[in-house]
Amino acid sequence: MLFVHRLAAKVRMQANNATPRHVPILSFAKAIAVMNLGIISCAPRCYSTRRLMAAAKERGYKASVVNTLKCSIDLQPGKPDLYYKGKPLGGFDAMIPRIGASITYFGTAVVRQLEQMNVFVANSSAGIANSRDKLRSLQMLSRHHIGMPRTTFVRDRGDVIPAIQRIGGAPVIIKLLEGTQGVGVILADTIKVAEAIIETLQTAKQNVLVQSFVAESKGRDVRAFVVGDRVIGAMRRVAQGDEFRSNVHRGGLVEAVELDDEYRETAIRASQIMGLRVAGVDMLEGKNGPQVMEVNSSPGLEGIERATKMDIAGAIIEYCAAHVDFPEMDIRQRLTVSRGYGVCELVVPEGSHFVGMTITDGEFIDRDINVLTLYRGKTVIPNPKHSRMLEAGDRLLCFGKQEAMKDLVPKKTRKKRAPVVRSLDPAMIDEASAPPTYQ
């Protein structure tokens, strides 16, 4: 893939110098044009923005900073428009969103509008929204068996102590859902202290998460920088003095680290689950392996580049260039226009006649149903062989005719119950609308 990136960049440079003999090599792609790249950011002078700009221009691309808050969105049938400083924003091939946490809602709306306009964005609006919601992101990771500190989320004061006890008791970490860069992260040494802190924060209308304290990782964590499906660099951050938060913005020291396969795979899977192409995945080094704390959609570049001495900004630019040259097929759109076809997940339950059969035996091939992926526990098997034996608990992601796939599901398990609408007794309406009585 790196060869393709460099070849595309070389063809662009040749196209700019413009003798006709240079053009036909990759005339089927956008590689003959200079990529016009935008960086969506409210901080044009910060290290990350300046490095992305420099890396783009170094490779011969056009690059400019688009201030998120100077954008406005126009909506009309069939024509989504984006305006910047009162003028139509157009001509961009790709955008790299650097959305600040305080403007997540507006920033993701701008990114979503760019998606509607068919502009490639390094991180999707959905991926950014997923990562910014700490609770939602942990819910998504939990479902996919990603290692993480035990976490609880409570609102009722009476549930606080039982919830803390369920995750192993004190000490615990208390986190504001909206906090970033270590702000709003508190270490509580005892259950009483934790209860008092949570009560105070909830009184101030703050939502908080409570996590078990990973003692063996006190004061340090690992950040893996993911671009596409690769970890391109990683650093260990170490807190100073009695500080338990290792964020660079809080004075933490950084050092390059070589991750083993387990940490690399965890970081890549976590970013993919969030729906992010470019991400900084923060992990604690637990005794049972990596524990994901957070997946960042706008990770800072200064710490990772200083630690690794690697051109992280350049890798992001080349990744964007590759997608502009050879854009991904929009699978969802293709499926939408394929009348009668679709994707579904088939579960092989205990006692099913499919248990012990191969994919061929199960009539998938005869019915023109393609098994795209087989999920077996924590194992993901893409494009499984037709000779693969099916086991109880397997989940099959299939593509084919909807009627053919429906026939594979036992009728008893796919009956739909239509809602029954009955007449309502007027007395019940009166009873429900009467003011409550207190004893």
C-alpha cells in the first residue's frame, strides 16, 4: 500500500509539470490531479494543525485550515451545501477533522455535511460522536470483548456503594463524561470519599463514570496511534511525582514503546469498533493484558512525534491521498439499490440442525447465499472456507436474497406479532390524568 501512495504522489508531481507523456499511466484514477486537502480546526497555530499542513505541502498537495465555527450548513432537497465565511465551500478532495470536545455537536454536523457532499473525511461524524461519548464508547467496546477497567454508571445515590463494590471496591477512578486531557478525572481512595465526590458532582448536574483502579499501571499508560488498519507508532506516558494522570498536557513524560501483537490488535479493533480511521487508543498495562481507557478521534501529534521521531502527520496525509486516489466503494448504497438482496446475521443455536454441518452442507451455496464473516466467540473469521464446520453459538454474516435467507430461519423463531389495538375504557383515562394522592 505504501508503494501505491508513493506512486500516486509521483504521478501527481509529474502531472503538475505537464508533459502529455506523463499522464496516461494512472489516467483511471484521481492521481493526475493535486489533492486539495482541508483541515477542520479552530486552532490553526497548534502543533498538530501546523504539522499536518507542513506534511501535506511537503508532498505537493494543496492544504488549508477551515475554522469549524466559521462554517454554516444549508439544507435543501437533493443539494446539501456548506458555506465558509459566507461563501460556498467546495473543491476539497479530503478533510481531516480536528474537532474540539467543546464543539462536538456542531463539529460533527459539519463533518456529516461533508459526507453528504461526497468529500472523503479521515474520521466519520459517527465515529467522532461515538468516541466523544465515554459511556457509549465503553458500551460498544464491552460488547466486542475488548479489555477495559470494570466500569459502572449510576444516578441514584443509593446505588453508588453497591456499584463500587461490584467493580472491586476502592480505590476507584471517577470520570466526568465530558472531560478531556485528564480534566475531570479523580482518584478516590475510599468508598466514602468516592460517594461524597459523586454526590457533589451529581448535584452540579454532572454525569460520572466510576472505574476500578488498575494498580499495576498507576501513573502510566500506553497510547497507540492507529491509521487505517495499522498501528504506526506508540508511546508510553509516565506521570510525574504523585500525579496519577499521565496525560502530556498534565506534564507526563513520554517514551517510544514497541507494542506486542496483543496490544496492537486491541488498538486496531478498538478504533474500528468506534468507526475511526485515525485514532489514538489509550490503554493501561494490566496484569491480564491491555485495558482500553479511551479512543481519541483527534489525538495530538506532538507527544507521539517527539517520542517516536516518526512522521505521523505524513502517514495521515498519505492515508487520505490513497483514499482520494482509490475511493472505497459505498457498500451500503450498493445494497440499497440491489432489490431483494440484503445482509443479515444468522445465529446457530444449540440443538440446531446446522451444528456439525459445513457451510456447503447447510445449503448456503445452493441458495446463492455468501457467508461474509463467521463470528465464533471472540474469534472473527472473514470469508470462511466452505468446508468450515459450524458450531453452536456461531454467528454468520451473510449476503444474498432476503427470501432465501429467511427460509433458513425456523418459522417459529421468525414470527412477527402484529400490535393489537383495543378500545380504551374512558375511566382509565380519567384515572391516569387525575392528580396523584400521597399518604
